[in-house]
Amino acid sequence: MKTLKVVLLLVFLSSAASSALAQQLTFSFINPSFGGSPLNASWLMQSAQVQSDYKQKEASTTDKSDSELDEFAKNLNNQILYSLSNAIIQKQFGTDNKLKEGVYNIGKYRINIGSGSGGVTVTIFDNSTGNQTQVTVPNY
């Protein structure tokens, strides 16, 4: 009798355990951008910020004092480059012949101007980065 009770108890427990394991699995998104709960947004943002290695560069006091001088140099370089490009356009499409072939050093740029069979070739070399751009203005 005692063994029958133990067997019945084991059968009952095994059937209860199997019904508990046999539940339906459901999937839902966590990220609110993909349809998840909007209440998860702050948790996701905080988790991303903790894992981030990005550090913002703080502005130093020397950057502020040099910024006006740097801005002046940039403006001067831009005006010279504008005048140079205007001279190239006038030489090709106008009657003005002010532009001379050669190499010009303007700020951090080295500009080589030469003429060829296709027109005026302007090669701009950035001394600070090593990048180079070549523009050909065709004969008109």
C-alpha cells in the first residue's frame, strides 16, 4: 500500500511537472524602435551609455584664444582660393589673362596650375593630410 501511494505520488508529480514545462513560448521585442515597450527606452539608453568607450573632447582655454586667429587665417585662405578660382574662370571664359601657370602655396594647400590640350589643369594638394584633387577646366 505504501508503495502504491509513492508510485501515485510520483505519477502525479511527473504529470504536473510535464504540464508546467509544456507552456507556449512567446517572443516580443525589447527595443521600442522595433515595437517593444516604450518603458524600456531609458533602460536601453543607460545600458548603451555604460558600455560606450566614447569620451567627448573638452574645449581647453587655449582653443578659445586661438580661435579668432585661426578663423582669420581660414577666412584669408578662403578669399585667396576664391580669387584664384575666379581668375581661372576668367582666363578660360573671359578676355582677362591675369592667371600665370606655376605652383602656388596658400596656407596648407599647394596649387599647381598648368595648361594642356584639354584646358587648364588645377592640381590641389593638401599638405596637412596628403589628399590631392585635380580639376580640369576645358577650353571654351
